[in-house]
Amino acid sequence: MSARRATRSHPRVLVSRTLDEPRKVSRTADSVRDRLRTGAQLVLVATGDQIIELSDKELAGAGQQWTLRIVGMSRVRIHLSTPLPATAQIVATDRSFVEVTGHVTVHAYTHATVHAFDECTVHARNVAVVSACDSSAVVAVDDTVITAYDSARVYASDRARVIAADSTSVHLSGDAHASVVRGVRVTGPARSNLDVAPSALHG
């Protein structure tokens, strides 16, 4: 996937706080599953001081069109063995913390923090913070901060900041900036917006 294509195809998701649907809040995995099974198109998740885990059991058979919005300072772990349809969207917003593994796509807004592993994809906006590991991918815009490890891929534009190590790849455009070590592949029209760690050797 090219950076240009990734940026153009960045999905718009439902994040409006003025919604017609009653704002019933789910605090447990069972509540999320029940609301989706009964046809809710928007499910707000607020876990309080608890950590909840969501999986294929709660999400995979829940229909084709819905938005799961994780709000407040919620802490949620999500693992999916197969990707959801593009019309079923997971949004992390406010100051929530979300850890995703397997094949999850998540949209991170405001001050949300996302840790992504395996084959997950994160679309990051506003001042979201993302840690990407394994073979995960991040499309980052606005003032986001991305840390990439292993073989993660980052497509950064606007004022996004990237810190990358291992065998990651980074595509820079706009005013995006990266700090990298040797072994990181940097491409894109803004690839000169780059700092190389003192320990890295040009070769």
C-alpha cells in the first residue's frame, strides 16, 4: 500500500458527540456483545477502572455496519483472528488506552493511546499516540506521535512525529518528521525531515 493511497483512503468515522441514538454505555464485554447482537449501530464503551477484553466472540458476528467508540479513560484489549468488514469500525478517543492484536483496524483520535501488534492497522489523528510492533501499519496525520518497532510500516503526513527502529519502514510527507536508527527504510517527498540516532552508521 502506497503512502498516497493510504492517505487518500483514510476512512472517515463517526465521532460526533451529537447522536440521535440513546447514549447507553457498555462497561463489560457481555454488554458490548449484547448491544451489537441486537442491532445497535453505535456502542459507547466506558470501562471505568476496569480492563475489558473483546474478541471474535463479541465482534465478528455482530453485523456489517456499526461503530464501537471507546471513550473516557477506558482500557480495552481487542484480539480478532480475522478482519472485520470496513463498515464495522472501532474508534479510540478521549484518553482511552487500547491494545490490539491479530487483525484489528482501529481509528485513534484526540489523546487516545494505541498499542498495535501482529497485522493490525491504526489510523491516527489529532494528538493520538501509537506504538506499532510486529507487522502492523499506521497511517498518521495531524500532531500524532508514532513509535515503530520490528517490521512495522508508518505512513506519516502533516506534523506527525515518528520514532522508528529495527526493520521498520517510514514514508514521510508534508511536515512529518522521523527519528530513526540504521536499518529503517525512509521514503517519501519529506524524507529529508530526518534525524539519525548517533549510534547509527551510514553505509
